Amino acid sequence: MRLRDPREFRENLPVTRKYVYLNHAAVSPTPLPSLFEAYRYLYEVANRGSIAVNEEEEDELYHIRSKIANLIGAYPDEISLIPNTSYGVNLVAHGLEWKRDDNIVTDNLEFPTVVYPFLKLAKKGVKVNVVKTNPYNFEEDIISNINKNTRLVAISHVSFNTGLKVDVRKIVKAARENDALVLLDIIQSAGAVRINVEELGVDFAIAGGYKWLMSPQGSGFIYVKRGLIEDPPFYGWKTSADYLDFNPNKFTLEKGPRRFEIGTVDIAANLSLAKSCEIISENMELIESSVTYLSQFAIRLAKDHNMEVITPEEKRAGIVVVKVKKPKEVAKELLREDIVVSPRGEGIRISTHFYNTEEEVQKTIEKILEIERKLN
Ligand SMILES: Cc1ncc(COP(=O)(O)O)c(C=O)c1O
């Protein structure tokens, strides 16, 4: 599906008929072509049970892996399907081998799931350094905390609560100089802006599918660079190379990406994800330019109205956070007007995807100003 104009895509999104939907950093509506992929499969299972399942799984789900891999510049055998981002971070936390006094560098702007899994490593003497930072000195603050004991740097590509798009390559360079690995949470960037994991140089990249990738909850993936975590932290029947022998007395560790998929995968959700990845890949340039145009439009408009913008204008993707006095009340009032955004931290998070319009952004900013005047 090649789009000439981002707005053409609105006919695939019933949400646009009623709502000004600017909440893709929370949950995206699933576009109809992706929804139909899941529906087609579930309908087949309803009619033909295991026959349909076996057909879909025949190629070891490489038809799904390859579409995800294509979107992020990875090889299909580096993509494993996982139920959510948190699971992926845990795979890394418990899949790497740690030594006492190893440290992990992360920061106080992260979504909790980038930090919490590592706290469980305290028992092994591993230290978690949650660097206090801000969207303006982020890279410098992270880099100055990397040292010879740093085993892993765990950060998000785009910050969920400030909208900062991190200069990942700078951080990867400093990590490499100290023999540290880099984990990148890409749930707030994949689908909104171009990503190439090889160019970025990261070792692990993880995303659930339900935000900018416009796919159902339960879909998601982890990219693990070839050669890393060959022995996964958890074993299940699908971790075995000969899993279809169903022999509890024989276990040969699987080498491919199935090694992280301990049991049955949510095929329907991930078929949707593969379809969304296909659509996004075909239109990546148009999508990225529309996403970054709309986020800049929102920032400029907010600034023109003397609003304080938390997101750095020069380092953004699709998230824009504008400061308001009572974020939760403002978001509630906006919903009454069928405008969907999220309150985050000290502000309102506006997250426009490529199919949104300038008019929708303008209406939202004007309503925020009106509500602020009423509430304060
Ligand atoms: C940066 C980031 N990581 C992860 C998540 C969600 O994690 P999960 O996919 O495990 O629900 C969010 C959700 O808002 C997020 O913003």
C-alpha cells in the first residue's frame, strides 16, 4: 500500500470519524488492514483448527520476523516475538552473565520497565545507576556515568514523558569504548521514525506493537544482535531444536530466534504487527516526515501561545509535551470534547501519528488554552 498523501490512510482508521486522536504514545488504533490479518487467521482457526495453525507456523514464523526485521534494518533471525516490552527487557536482564560490581547505566526519565528488571540483579552484586538527567543534557549525563565496570546501558530511543529523541550513536560509541552493551527501548520510536539497528549500533532493541506500530496489545519483538545471549534465560518446549519430537528426555538448545519464545506465540496479534510493519516500511519516508512535521507544528503553535514546551524542538520524534497546571483535569476536559491525549508528568502529552492533521493539532492546542483559562 503506497500512500501519496498521509490523509489517505484515514479511511482505514474508524477512530478518526469521532475523535481527534493524538494518543499514539499510549495506544494506537489498529488500522483495518492489520485488524483483518488477525481476523483472517482467527477465522481460519475457527474453521480448520490445528490445520490452520500448522500452516501459519510452517516457516517458523519467518514471514512475520522478516517484515519486522525489514522495518528496523535487522536480519529475520535476530527477531523473536514477545508479549510486551517488559518481557524483552527481562530477557536481557536475566540472559546476560553478570559479575559482582558490574553496573548498568540507566536514568530517571525512563519508563519504569527499562529500570525495574535490573533491580532484581542486586542479589548478584550488580549495581543499577539511575542517572539523574534532563532532556537537554541527556547524552552527556549518560556518557559521563559509563565506566570500566559498565556492562550495559539501558535507555529509550524516544522518552515517553519528555519526547526527547536520543542521539543513540553518541552513547553507543562511549559504551563500546568501555566494552559495554546497549539496550534500546524503541516502543516510542518504531513506526514513527526510521530506525536501523545496525547503523545505531545497539545490541538489543525492544518494542511492543501497540503504540506507533499500530498493532494489537500482545504483539511485540526483541532484536538480539547475532552472537548475543545464545543461551536464553528461560527454557520451554519451543526452546528445543527438535521441539516437534515432544521428547522430555532429549533437549538440544535451539540456535534461532525461537530460543526466546518459550511457548505458544500470539499469532493473530503478531500477524497484525507484520502487516503494520509492511505498510509502515512501504511509506517510511512519508510517515517520518509527516510525524516530525506535525510535532514541530504543535511545538511552534504552543510556543506562539506562550506555552512552556518540555520537548526539545531539535530532538524530537512524535511526542510533544506542553506544560499545564493540572494535567489530569485538562486531559479529562479534552476527552469531553472528543480529543484524546494523555497527562504525563507536568504536562499534556500530544502524540500525533502521520495521518493526523494540522487542524486537529490546532484545535487541541486552542482547547488546552481555553481549559487552562477556565481551571486556573
Ligand atoms: C518507553 C516505554 N517502554 C515500555 C512501555 C510499555 O511496556 P510494555 O510493552 O511492557 O507494556 C511504555 C508504555 O507506555 C513506554 O512508554
